[in-house]
Amino acid sequence: MARPGFVLEVDDRTPPLLVHNGQGFLLERFPQGTKVVYPPESLPGVPDLDEEIQRALLNPIESEPLPELLFAGMRLTIAFDDISLPLPPMVKPDIRQRVIEAVLEMAARAGVDDVELISANALHRRLTPSELRGIVGERVFRSFFPDGKLYNFDAEDRDNLTHLGVTRHGEDVEISKRAAESDLLVYVNVNLVAMDGGHKSTSIGLASYKSLKHHHNSHTMINSRSFMDHKASKMHHSAWRMGEVLTQHVKVFQIETSMNNDVFNPSMAFLHKREWEWTPKDQAVFLGAKRGLAAAPAKLRNKIFQDQRSYYKVTGINAGAIEPVHDRTLEMVHRQHLVEVNGQSDVGIIGVPYICPYNVNSVMNPILAACMGMGYHFNAYRGNPIVRKDGALILYHPVPYEFSQLHHPSYVDFFEEVLSESTDPATIEAKFEKQYAEDPWYIHLYRTSYAYHGVHPFYMWYWISHCLDHCGDVVWVGADRKTVERMGFRSASTLQDALEMVSHSVGRSPSITYLHNPPNLIADVH
């Protein structure tokens, strides 16, 4: 039986604890009294995945069974989450492939022949043919891709966007024309964390900049407390309002899947264990990995990590109407991730891993490192952040000056041009966002190459707005000093140095909480 997550209080018997540090790991001794939040162990997967898929499609929640929604002559569109989920990518076959194949088989039996499949990448980069194949599988890829029936959503293709209306707050709802004009839109999601799914799938994944700017902005992000709790997230509130408009015009059949916590492959089993339970083999593997990675050239080290595949098991599949489906999904996600934490601390500590939703098959640039640590991991809470208001956040990551000109061209200019003038999200938004969002060259690269949209680095910076507003100090351990200074932060050589640097605001004996993830967790802070 899977053990729940728990909070360890460090004492003189506690061994050094593992910390993720970009493309590597550290063993760190934390001060006595530090609260260490460990994620729950992995829940078991469903015993028969094909059977579970059929059950979900034939017995949906608040919807007719899928076969009853399919008929000859209809226009069917299947949209699915892009490579930003799950992290790391799954071993094949991907759960989206399994679900899409089942939907297509039912459609074929109903005589449906007008079918298109869309990667719901919004302003993310286009997926390569190989990446699309990895998600949908060889059979679906060969059947649809050569004829242009499997493709990436293009948020800048004005001829293929439809404006459905505005919400009661005046927010534009503009999505894929194909999806908007379909008799049925089937959405296939991967709910890795509580932030995913629900109305966010369709009203964000298939939306244009005209829609996205209503919730991907500094004001909305600073008031999303947190992204892992859609009832307290202003971004999700906006997506839900857009979903109300969207579903008045489009029939949506939502299929959501939840994953367990098998983030790492079996060769890295020590990453799933509590340190005092490491076997001699685990210790040897850790030391070998640490030394090997430290000695490897940067390109080889990046390839080693980007080639990693997760062994996630599916813990649940639900289908039907969007909101009740998502409620059911969140029950399972919370079972897997929630850990009760008693009270906030003066200092929060987070290890930032090598991967985030926006560097799959790429590199982790400084903006993405900040977004992962101060956006995603800082927001991995329900109720209250692990850090008190005006407390300090200490993060581990080398934060090298490294960018992909293929995937993140506008990030380079954002780092050099925008951050040199201001690091304040609201100032940046007012002065620079429109210029980057409408830049013809960035739009050309987004549409024809594999670049994130020109406005994307702004969104990543807005993601850290809540953290910037909440924390009085942010220090990176072991980071490139010039790189983090450009972003408005400080760098320390060691944890002891970092604690000394923040002592002016939190004192010399601060309370400390360390989030020991990944594997994934949500700190339920009371």
C-alpha cells in the first residue's frame, strides 16, 4: 500500500538529504528543526487500462456515452495536450495514444470520416513530426499526418480562428475555427498536477493571444493563490468563464487522465526513496550518477536527461462534461499529491530540476529556471505558501547563461533588453509586451519553425509575480552570479551563505521548510 506524504523534522540523526540541482543532484545537510515535506508514494495504476478507457467512454459523467454522440457525416475534432505534459515524457505507448485510438475506433464504427487531430499548443512551440508521433502512436500518425489531418494549432492563423464571444467580464473567447465548427470536440488531457485540465484544456490550449492575454498577465498571475487550486486562482477563474462561453457554442466531450508519482525510471530508483531507506546499491548509483554527470560535457549531460522517460501509471480516467469530470480527476490528483503541512516558515527551500513544461527536448534557460522554481514549485501549495509573507526563498539551480535559439529566440532578447530596464512584471507588461507579441519575425518563427511565441517569456515572468510579491528575498545557491543578478536576485555559494544573506529579514535562527520534490506534491498548508 502506498505510504502518504509526511513532514520530517530534521534532527541530529537525519542524513544528508537529496536536492535537485538542474542537471544534477546534491546531498545537503539542513539545519536542525527544518521541516522537510516528502511527497506521497505512488498510488497503484488501474489494473486494466483498456478496460478503464472503455468504461470512461461508455459510462461518462453527465453526458451521453461517446458512441451516441458519433454519427456519419459529422465533423469530429480530437484535441490533445502537447509535450509540456507529462514531465518527463512517458514511455510508449503514451496514455493519449491509447485514448485517441479508442475514440477513433468508435468513430470508425459510427461511420465518421471527417476527423482531425490537433495538438493544443496555444502559444507553445510547434511539435516536430517525431514528437507528434510519440504522443499519438505510429498507427494514428500514419493515418492522419500525411494528409494534414494531424497538426499543431496555430494561434496566428487568422483565417482559422473563430471569435465565440466575450465573458461577463469582457474577456474575448477566440479559439481554433476547426474546433469551434465541429459537431463534437473531444479533448484528451494528461492531468499530471492539479493545475491541469478542466476548462483550461480547451479555453487555453486552443486559444489565440487575443484570449490568452486576459488571464496571462501580471495582475491575474499575482492574484492566483495558487495555480494548484483552481478555486483560488484568478487565472483559472478566467479560464472557467471562457469555458462557459465556449461550451455554449461547442459540444465538448472531455477525457481526463490522472497519473501516479512514478516520475523517474527504475534505474534512478533512489530518487523515489527517502534517504535513510537507500540501499547500498542506491548509494552507489547516486554517487556514480553524481560523478558521471559532473564530468560529462554539457551537451552529453543535456542529452542524458532529455532522453529520460517516466514510468507513470494511470490512476484514473474520467470522461463526459468538463466540470464534473475535472472534479473527479482532482480527487485522484489530491490523493496522490496532497501533504498536510502545519504552518508557514520564515524560509522556503526548493531544488529546481532539469525539466519544466517548456524545455522538453531543449535547454533550461534562466527565465525557465526562475519560472520552474518561483512559478511552479513555489505555487505547489493549497491554502498558504510554505513561506510567510516577506519571508525568504532559497533555490538550487546553476542557472547558466544558456538559450536555445531554435526554441526560445525571444527569450534571449527578453533577457538582454527587457530585464536590463526592469524586472517588475507590471512595468514589463506595460512597456514591452505588445512589441514582442506583434513582432513579425517572432510570429514567423512561431508559425514556421519550432519557436515559442514572441510573448511567451513575458508569460513565464508573470508566473513568478505571486512569488515576487510574497517573498522579501530570493537567493539562488550555486547559480551563475551575473545571470541571476540580471533577473534581480542574488547568488550564494552554499546554503549556509544563503541563510546568512537573508538573515537581515528572517533572523539568524529562522524556521525553514524544504519541499522535497519531484516526485510531485502539493503542500496543504494550514
